[in-house]
Amino acid sequence: MASMVPSVRRPLTASTLVTAVTALAMAVTALLGTAPPAVASTGPSTLAAGGFHGVNWADPRDNYADNPVVPSGLSTADSYATVHAKATAVLTGFRNNLGADTVRLPINPYSVGTSWWNAYTGAIDAATAMGFKVVLGYWEGLSHKDGKVDDTNAWNTMWNTVTAKYGSNGLVYFEPMNEPFGYTASAWANLAAQWITDRPSIPRDRVFVSGSGYNDNVTTVCADSRLSGTYLSLHHYGFWGTHTYNDWVTDLKNRIGGCASRTVLDEFGSPMTTGLDYNNASSTDNFVRYLRADTDTVRALGMGSVYWPGLRTGDSYTLQTLSGSGTDLTLTTTNVSGADRIRYGWGVASSLRSAASNRCLDVTDRSHTDGTQLQIWDCLGGANQQWLYTSGKQLQVYGDKCLDAYQQGRTPGTIVDIYTCNGGTNQQWNLNADGTVTGVQSGLCLDVIGQKTANGTKIELYTCNGGSNQRWTRG
């Protein structure tokens, strides 16, 4: 995470010609010792930036450390087995609470190649065993923190060790440096290109090249042909300015340029412990505007995103808090509306579980028929139990059906069904911090009839009364 405010910086198609230009550039480099001129490239179409739906798991010290970097909840005294077990618990929380499939983890030379590294790999191994994508990023030491690699030899040794261990694991990605703000754009591109050249066995589509400055603009690295085929990482924060929603959208798009297909927004975040409502499209709060703009833009452009932080002890931006002891750890979401926005940006649907029964909101018999009343049923992960909360406050299932108050009913006992999405207020819902789901039109709560917990119990609207049959959790 950037602790300083960055300044705002605002074809050829024949492959043989591109090859010739590149060869000439390399010859010029050899003779003059300068970097080759860039040939604009957005990389191959095989890159799938939109496939990264993740969170950062961070050290309480913001990952800048002059000693081993240790994500929240772990300890340098932990063994490999303990780290693996703790990580499995944390990652289960990320998946169940948020729908995450990616985790970004910090590394530094004080960690890699040490006894802590032998234990820390338990977190990486746990993640890949669960099918998570893992982005490993280098953070410089706290005493330096000048936006440059602290010790080039130690940095290269670290990366050689990391890539030797995980180079053959297709779920592990490598980010040579976090926020290279100490370099000019061209100097950073040169260093990133050298990193790639020095590790020819690492596929380019497993490399995340940071944007220039505070990772705040990817247009220059995107245009450099030496970096083609890599992913690009971008950072964007609401504390960088105060803008309208539209201006935040414009600001982010200017930093992306035409490179969205390669770009993963692998740090962005807002306060999650102060009670802000990120589902309020009319909010005048700068952070609400910013986060809604970022998640809307990520979704619209088909980009990936990795929230900062999914878990960081003591950080008001943290999306999860940690409880428990030993390896018996659980995560709790700090701001339901914030989690909704992150999932919306990912385009990921999730289940709604009744707090009373731990059963899922379910479309009866997997029906697609308008007017089908909803029920609770064992959570099976089917499409009839996957609900996407949209920017229009709809809860969508199957992509075209919405959670619906039958015949626009506004009285207790109104049936809750599915119906083709039409934008009506009887299809708009508030997901509240207390776990209730209330109709925008009626103000009534989504209720499991009669406080029952059995499979097949139907759903209705009812006066909110604080019962556990009116509380729901996501994921």
C-alpha cells in the first residue's frame, strides 16, 4: 500500500516487421548501451486478467520490513505444518466470506532462503492446494522505502530461490517489485525487462509487471515490447484525491489506457471499519464514490482485482478480521456492503445462508419459471443458489432472474419469488450490516416462514423483528 500520494501522469500489425524492429533495437542497445525503443503491445489474447478475484494478506507492518515479512495471524515461530493449517483456515474464510480465488502475499530477502521461508511456504502450498492463484510480490525494507530495490544481488538471489521452487507451479505468479516509485518509468521498464531476461524459463503470463511510480500508471510498461505477454499490476487509492464518481472513473481509466486486458488492479481499498455504506449510489462520501467507481470500472473493462487488504491486523481498510487461537482460526467480514462491492467488481455470485439453519436461499426445483417461490435448502453450490448483488440493488440468479416481492406486495406474508429482472422497486433490496435483507419498496425483511429450519421451508416478507430467521450471510 502506498503511504505517499503519487503525482498524476497523464501500428504496426505485421509480425515480421515487429520482429525486425525489435532486432534493430537490440543492435542499437549493444552499440550504444541504451534501452531499445518501445513497440506498442497489449500482449497476447491468452491473458485472462479478469480471472483474478482476490485479496491481499498482509503483514501488520504494511509489508515493509527489515526482517522477515509475516502476514497477519502467522508467526516466525510457526512450523511449516502450523503455517499450512493456519493458512488453510484463513483462505477458507476468504473463499467462503468473499468468493475469492486469488491471494497476494509479500516476500523479501529477509524471508526467502531462511528457516522462516521453509515454514512460510506452507501458506503458498496451502493456497495452491485449494486452487487459489498466488501472487508473490517483493516489498523493500522499511529503512530504505525509497521505491528502489534495496540490494540487487540479494533481490536476484531471492527471486532465483522463489522461481526455482514455484516456477513449475502454474498457480503461482511473480511480481518483481511493489511500487517502484524511485525509478523513472524507463529505468523501471529496463529493470523489469532484465528480470524477465534473467529467468527465461518463467512464462511471461506468470509475471506481474508493476505500473510506474506507485504502481499508479501502466501505460508505459504496457507500451514496452520487451514486457509484452506479461500481466500488468496497478494500484489506485481514494486517499489520492477527492473527486466525483465520474471523475474517479476517468482517473482510473486514464491510468489504464488501452491496457485493461492485461491489467490486474492488485491494490485498492477504502475504510471498512467506519460504517460506510458502499451500496449507496447516492452517497457524497469520497471513499464510497471512489470504491463504487473502481469496482464498476473493473467489471466494465473485464479486469481482475485484488483488494487491499483482505486481512491485515490493525488496518481500518481490512475486509476481514481474525479470531480464534492456534490453528482454529475464523474470519469475519467487517463491512458487508464493502464486500458486496468487491464481489460486484469481480462479477462473482455467492450464496445467501440463513443464520438460523445455515441452509441456502434456493430456487425450488431449480426452476427458471417466473413466480417460483423461494425456499431454504442444503447448500449445494448449484446455480439456483448463487445470487449476484448488482449496482441497481438487485439480487440476480441465472443471470436474468431477480429476487422479487410477488405482485409488488408490501405487506407481511408477501411471497418472495423469482421473476424476470425489470428494474422495479419490488426487485430492489438492501443488504444491511446486521445481516438482514430488506425490500426497498416495502422495508420488510426477507424471512424464513415460522422460524423453521427444515429443507423446503418457504420464504416471505415479514416485519423485521431481529430473529435469526431474518439474518443472512454471504458466501
